[in-house]
Amino acid sequence: MSITTTTTSMPFWKEYPERDSEWVRQYPTKHVPVNEEEVFTRKPMGVYVHIPFCNRLCFSCPYIKHQTDRDLTRTYLDALKTEITNYAERPYIQDHVITLGYIGGGTPTALTAPQLDDLLGHMFSSFNVEEGADFSIETTPVDISERKATVLLERGIRRISLGVQTFVPEELKNIGRPNDPEMLKESIRLLRRCGFENINIDLMHGINGQTMESWEHSLDVAIDLGVTCISFYTYMEFAQISTKRRKLPPVPEKAVVDDMFLFAAEKLSKNGFLGYYGDCFAKPGFQPKYGETSWSEDIPIIPLGPTATGHLRDHWYFNEPDIGRYIQTVMEGRLPISMGKHITKSESIRRSMVLGVKAGRVNRERFRRIHGVDFMEMFRAEIDDLIEKELITADENGIEVTGPKGWYYLDNISKAFYSPEFRRYPQHLGADISNFISSQPIPLQITTRPTDEPKDEEAGCDHH
């Protein structure tokens, strides 16, 4: 009896009421060539590290932070390295390769150069880190030095974000910063001389006494300095020191602050910057990959440090915010997970839309590859509504936020893709989470020990 593989003679498919006699044992049935590299290649993963210390506490930062204290810093770093080791020993983490990371705070460079070197060395040796992985770190103009910059570059940090806020002396004074614009400019030149090519600076609009003219001056200085990325945020006070107890000029009216946003978006676009996240503009090829790639590609993120947020094993979660409880939990051998949410398949699709548009654009084919669905069809009503409002454009390749109007309304665009369960529910940052965490902080058990670390470091590359 001869066997043929033609579909006309092979009885591999019968429709009821005929009985199908092909014994089903495989699915899917359309096979293509594969190899061992494809089967066992480690999948990409990211990491976020929170350093909750600042040498000088500013008025406008909402994040978990503490005044730098030598003994507390050492105790914290011991716990942080223990948390890194805990994650690194887990098979799920070992099956991935770290391709991107972000080190934020606080001020990570409030650490000394030896502490930075030790922490980064431990992290890069504990995890499977891809050669050339895209890592960013935050700093301030007064907390960076040649020695620290050299350590960062030698350890593989390639992007650095500098909290400048403004180049206007009086505005610097009003927000409690050293009011020397030349020092700010020199810190950027220092990073250039030391080898950093991708430099972001943060600016603020809406500062007490700020005008449209002074705002334009800060933007002009940033552009002239040749930085590759400029992020700008609306000034808000979160610190215990209130402006009501300081004699300051008023903040600009909301309409003026809104105009400052639109003015900056248009000016930066005309100067060759592309919009990301609504308030971040980067030269082509220098966009911040941590947010863009992790959100667009749905890459899992390891959260390290108090209040750090992560996305692992179909869960979004953040760490214990109290530093004492964080240290205690980690040193007991447990991960300091505090709150979070299991992400269902349908919410995973929505999450990629909610966060994906923050990068300014969502690619249709990439989305289909990751989730197996066509978001243009799934969210047709939402997309049509956003197009009608002139907030996005759409073509066969996907959707793109329309600047500058769309960047101004970027979070409105994100929330258009929320499911009914999460509409009108706040982000965890700044929300009251006291009902979900311990109300009393844990007393810190800090062990002091001698050190041979120098108290002071050289100021910059031109101090030889």
C-alpha cells in the first residue's frame, strides 16, 4: 500500500458526523525549523535599583529618601546586596539576561566611589548581564566627581541623568539649590570629558518667580550644552519645609505653566529632539531605553530597594517602603515585597497599551508578536476616539502620539486603555497606602565599623 502526503488522500481531518481517526498528540501543527539557540536563549530582563539617600534634601522630590548617614548607608548597602543575591540565586532569574537597568533615588551618587564600585560589581557579577546592557543612573551636579564618573563608566553605566532644574540663579535659590549656573554647566562638561556620551538633564517649569523668558533661557542653555536628552517636570513641593514659611515670589499661574510645557515641546522638537513619555525629549538614538523597551517589549523588571517597583512572573509589585522594615525583611532571607497585583492575560494586554503609549508610539507587529492580538482591532473604539481628539495618529504600522498636544495629554491617552476595574484608581506613588503596610516603622539596627574610605573626593576631571 502506497502512502501519499497530498491533502486530498491523507485522512487527517474529518468534520462531524464523520469520525476523525488522526490521534491528536501535538499542537500547534504548523511546524517550522528551530534550533537549540532559539529554544534555550535567555530572555531579556531589566532591573531597577533604588538608592534612598541624598546629601541634600530638596523641596520637590516625592520619592522615598533619607539624609545620607554613613552607618545607615553601610547597613542599607549590606541589605541591598543580600537582596541582589536572593534574586540571583533563583532559577527563574538565571533563565534571563539583564539587558537594561536604571539606578534611581534619592541620589545614587550620594554614595562614595568605593561604595558605587562595590555595589555595581556585586550586581553585575551576580546577575547574567548582557555585554553592552543599557544602564542609566541619576546624579546631581554637586554629587558627581571624576572618580565617581570613572567608576560608573568602568562598570558599564552609559547614560547619566543630571538634576539641574534651572540655569537661573534666583530660581535655583528659590528651590533650595546652590545658585551657581556655571557650576551646573561645568558638571555637564566634566561628564563629557570623562567619557559620557548620553547625558540627560532634568529641568523644572512652574518654579517660584519663573517667567516664560527665564524658562526659555534654561532651555537654550541646555540645548547649547549639547546634552542628548532633556526631561522637564512641573515644580511641586513635597518636603517638610513649606514655601509659606519662606519669602518667595509666587509660582506662575497654571495657564502659564501649561504654556511653558507646550513651548518646550515645540522648541525641543524644532531642535532635533523626539518626544518620549510626554515630558522627555531625546536626540535620535539616545532615547531612554529603560522605560521605552521595558514597557513596549513587556520585559520583566527586578525591583531592588525600598519602594522599588517590579514586574515578574505575571505580577506587578513594589517593595516595602520603610527602610527599617526593608532591611529586617531582607536580612531574614525574604524578598521585601509589600503590595502588588497578579496580571491576567487580558490586563497584560492592556498594560502594554497603557505603558506602551508613554513611549510615544505602539508598534502593531511587535504587539502582535508579544501578545498574539491586533490591538488596532481590539481597541478600535478607544483609538478612534483619540484620533478624533487629535491626540494620536494611526496607520498600518500602529499608533503614534501627536505632539505637542498629545504629549501634554499623554496620561489621558494612557488611561483610555484602563479596564473598568482600575478606572479612577490612583497610582501608588503619593497615594495613601497606610492600610496595606505596617503603620509603625521598624527601629534600625545599625552596626558601626571602621572604614578607610576617604571623606572627600576630588571635584572633577580638571582637578589633577
